[in-house]
Amino acid sequence: MKLSISLSVVALGFMLSSGVCHKMPNNHCEHEVVFNYQGPLAGDGCEWVATIDGVAYHPAQIDDAMKQENLHARCNYVLTGDTFYCGLMPMKLPVVQITCFKFLEE
């Protein structure tokens, strides 16, 4: 009986410690992002496009501070699973939610 309780305590300790070791701080933004305005939707544009690590995405939400042409920053993101269609020959942009954003220091 003591052995099974001891093993349970040890197993619980490993589970708790393994979750803590791999967490990243919330303020660590990993990916390079560039924001560009691609014209209004009504004029066959794509509005704001976030190019993250060389791949174009449509941000689900974008703060006014991010709305700067050719803005270079760092971010983390998650794919929403949605696709945004825009442009004259419809471009298909995956939709992302920006979860971390930091301006690059100049």
C-alpha cells in the first residue's frame, strides 16, 4: 500500500514539474512579422496583411498601433482555421490570431 502511494506521489511530481519546465514566458514573441496595407476590400484589395516568417496571413484582429505600413515586429500567433478571400484574383489567406506582439527596438 505504501509503495503504490509513493509511486503515485512521484508520478504526480513528474507531471507537475514537466509542465512547468516547457512553458515559455508570455512576453517572448518568436516570429518576425511585417504588416502591409494591400488596399481596401471594396477596391479588390486585401486590407492589412501580416507576413510572418515569409508567409502571408490575414490577422483576425489588428490594433491601431500595428497599422503602420512596412511595420517590422515580432509576434506569436495561432491559426484560426478560417480562410480570408480577397483581391481581384481571389487570394486565399489563412486567418491568424496574434497572441503576442512586440515592436522591434531600433
